[in-house]
Amino acid sequence: MKNTTKTLLIAASAILAIAGGALAGLGHDHTKVEAGPNGGRLITNVDPNAEFLVTSDRKVKITFVGGDGKVIAPAEQVVTVTTGDRSAPVKLIFTKSGDGLISDGVVPEGNGLPVIVQIKASPDSKTEITKFNLNLSNCPGCQKAEYACTCAH
């Protein structure tokens, strides 16, 4: 009887540890996020890297960043962002503006919106896709918007 009780206690402890670890991450994306020069989210699966930033007027600004962290003027990159409610997505198209690209439209109202960023280094190159949730709430740790949080709180 002692062995059965001991085995059950060990099994219950293991289940609670696994479940507790899984529940601890609910509602948070703890993937490593790098910051761009303007405080946005750095997209690193493209070369040069691209910073995704939601401006105060809810437009999206894309800034290209070299390996040295310095801004690179856009060349012939083609960027499209799809966001908003899944039943009525909004597609944002970009034009050159200063040292980056700015969206023609705005991010819809709401928080936690799914985002799909599609970037082509040139019109005839392969499209690189990045997906994340656009949580615009401020992080209590680093004070950046949650979508660009780098503190892994």
C-alpha cells in the first residue's frame, strides 16, 4: 500500500508541474523578440531585417535595418500586412516615406489582432512571412507595446 500511495503522489506532482508550466504561458508569447531602432518589433527572417512599428495614428511603419543596427533606405522591397478581424481582414499596402515605408491605411481598432507581414526583397524574389498577434497594451516591464516587448516578463 505504501508503494501505491508513493507512486500516486509522484504522478500527481508530475502532472501538476507539467500543467502549471503550460498554464503559466497562457496569454503571453515568450518567443525572443528583438527591438528595432524606433522601438518596434524587429523581423529577422528577411535581409535586411525589418522593423514593424504601429505609429500614434495607427499606421504601420516598416524600417529596414542592417546588421549594424543602422537604418537602410528602402530599395525595391514589397511589403504587405494583413490584420484585423479574421472574418473581415484589412490589407495594408506600403509606399516609401522618408527612411522607411508607411501603410496606406490604418490598423483597425481592437487589441490582440492577428498580423501577417509579407516581405519580398525584390518584386521577383520569394515572399518571407512573419505572423504574430498585435497586442498594443504596454508591457509593465519595458513599457513598450506588448507586440514589441523585449523583456520576456
